[in-house]
Amino acid sequence: MSASTKAVPDPTLAGAKQGDIVILIMGASGVGKSSFINDVLAKANNEKRFTVAPSEDMTACTVKVESVIVNGLTSGRYDHIRGRNVILVDTPGFDGTVQSDSDMRKEIDDWLKFSSRQGLLLGGYVFLHNITGDRFSGAPSKNFDMFKLVRGAAKPPLGRTVLVTTRWELGDGEALKNWEAWEAELRDKYWCSMLKVVDRDGWRGTTMQRLKYSEEGAGALGIINSILSAVDERMPMLLDLKSPFLETDIVILVTGNTGAGRSTFINALIPPNASPKMKVGANGSLSTCTHAVEYTIVDLKHGSTVSKEYRLVIVDTPGFNTPEITDPEVVRRILDWFYVFPKTQENRCGVVYIHDLTEDRPRAIAENDVNLVLGAPLSSALYRQLAIATTKWKLLEPDAAEARFNILKDRWGRVVSQGSEVSAFKEEGDAWTIMRRFLEAVENSSPLALGQMATRATTNKKNSASMVLYRLLGILGIFGEYFQEGRGRTKG
């Protein structure tokens, strides 16, 4: 790898090479992440060790993301990953003593993002939890929540996520019985949503394991080897991997505020039994259901709804206006996702914005993006690649819903006059009614090189109004002119 040490967020990455396997170690401060890594280093006969704080020390030992290259783990037993180095990543706990949770998560996200761009492979995650602690509350619960956010923002690991309970060697008798009961509660309540996920091929991406340094195969090295075995098993899929997208595909980003009904709209477009449905949040929940960018492919060639012979790549994005993820972070995750497209491939693209009709005061989406990023009016052609679908009609009286709908259309008059359309998503069948009209405009648009968007974002900050990245960002950003304090506003 030619990158200099100054160019990377962690000096270890300067010595890594393309194809090396990354395993991220996470958990609360003091749970034993550094000790876990040191045990692997010792068992693999590597000399380097991380500093470990004394057990009575209340100060976090790891205060920034650090990594170490472990040599020799892939020799001998593996068919497809033999000779690749393994990079174990030690992360600070989310306890707020050194830096904020958001800053810490950004540091981890940036590390993973950089390593992916350097061609390193995300092999898996290890999340450590102290079984002797007082139930699953406070710091342990907070760290697990942050772990899920980090995991959801990154690309899926090639291997597995292992949820590990620690400190079993300290218990016997009654204490051990209590810990076993707590372990069952973790498995059946707090961790069950991750543990129960099995894909179409029967692949279980998350497992649970006890860490017992004294038992063969149950120590840190045994857990790492279980991840590497999973990576080796799935490596042929990566070696044979081709882009799942075709140049004839039309990419539709579905955006909107959290809880507006993005996933519900997408599910209405998916034919029965044709594809897994998107997860829909519980009614009344204030938390966003979608943390990572997800997509589904709808092949129109064999569908009865439309007669076109291309495919739709329908992309579900994290919601805006949520305390869990900032609006700029949502945009960043969308742009990062475009790395899945070959940089030379061009696709037609459109954006569907889902708006909850019951919102008293519509809030801004990335409200400064147009002024700060574009610095110029949008091309009228881009407005035609934007559709607005209003939802939650049944929560209002019919007359009140129609009145709100008409007010919104007047408020968004400038967008509508340029070619965008404001529609009503009342019933499931309305989704395809909206989509059929929208696709006529998208079909006539110019193809965009989606795979180049995130690259251009980091390499060229000047003269950005003409860049593909900011053209699409502008489609999102125009709502900043209309969604402020419930008033319509145009540029001077």
C-alpha cells in the first residue's frame, strides 16, 4: 500500500495490503477489548501488545481507534484466505469521558471507510459484554446501541458478528446460575433481533459465544478463528462477485423524515413473494427503523404492473430529522453506498421524497446544502427527477387531509412548476400509480455515474455545481427552501 502514514487515520494501515481482513473489537470501557487482542497476539506468537489498564483503574485505557496486524492466522487451514493478514481493531468504549459518542462513532466510521477504500475486507465484528455486570442497562446498553449504529452504517461483514460474554472464569455456584440466567435474557431479549437473522441460504450472520480463556477453542483466538472460518467459507462469493447492477437499471432513492413511511412505500412496490420486504418501524416509535442504506431490485420485465423491460433498484435510506443520525450523516451514508456501482457505469436515477401529511411543521432536509454546496440554481431537468409522495392520509379527516395536501402543493409551487409532482399515497396501489408517472420523466433523464459520486466528494471541493455528486445532493437540498418554519421561500 503506497499511502503514507500521514494520509491514514491509523499508522497500522500504512503497512496493510489489499485483501487483508479487518475484525473490529467493540464493547464498553474496561470490558477487556485490549486483553482480548493481546491474547490473540500471544497465541499467534506476535510480539506486539496493547497496553492494558490495571483492573482497579477506572480510567479507560483505549482512547482512540488503534489496530494491529496479526501475522500467521490464515496459514495452513484455510483454502481461500491463506496468506492474508488479519487486522484487529481496538476501539474505545462509549462512555463520554474522552470525546462525545458522535465523535467516537465518526472516528470508527472514518476508519472503516478508509480501510474499505484501500481494499481491506471487513471480516467481522466482536462485541464484548461483561456477564458479571448489573443486567443490560447503563453503559453496556448504550455501548450495544452504538455498536449497532456503527455496524449498520458499514458494509455487511464478509464473515460474522460474534456477541461475546466475558468474565465467566470469575464465577461459581450461585453467581454462575445468575449469570446463566442473564445470558439467556441477553439471547432471548436484548440480542435476539440480531441473532435470529438468517438469509435465504441459511447463513446466520450473528452468533453468541462465551469467552473462556482457559478452554480450548473458547478463548479469544478461538472466536477470531470462527470469524475467519466464516470468511473463508464465503470468500468464493466475493472472488466471483460481479456488480449486481446493470446499466439499464433505474435507481430510485426513497428519502424522507423518520417515520414518514419510506419502507411502507417501497414494500408496496415489491411484488408478493418476489423479494424480502423492508423492515417497518412500530407505530408511534420515535426511533428510526432504517440505519443503513438498503435496496431491493424489482424486475419489471415479468411484472404485470408496468410494461417496461428494465429493473428498478429501489433504495431505502435512513430517515432525516432524527436524533440518532444527523442529516449530513444520512447524506454521507447515501453517497458511501454508491461505491457498489462500477465507476464507469452510468444509470438513470430519481428521488422520491416521502412526506407525512400529519406533520404540523415540515422540517428541513439538509437545509443548507443548496446554498453551501451548489451555490447556483438547480437545472430544471433535475426537478423532473424528483417526486413527492404524501402519506398518513388515514390519520386525518378526509377534508382536513385534502386541505393540507392542497396547501403543500401551493407551498411547493416552484418545484411543481419545474416538473416535480406532488402525489397522494393513500392505498397500497397508489405506489405504482405514482411510480408509473414518475418513470416517464426519469427515463428521459441523463444517466449519472453513481459510482464516482463519493470519490468526487472527497477529491474535489471546488467547482462542485457541475459534479454528479452535488446534482443529486441538490435534489435533496432544495427542500431546505420550502420546509423552514412551514413557509415557502425562494432564492433571491
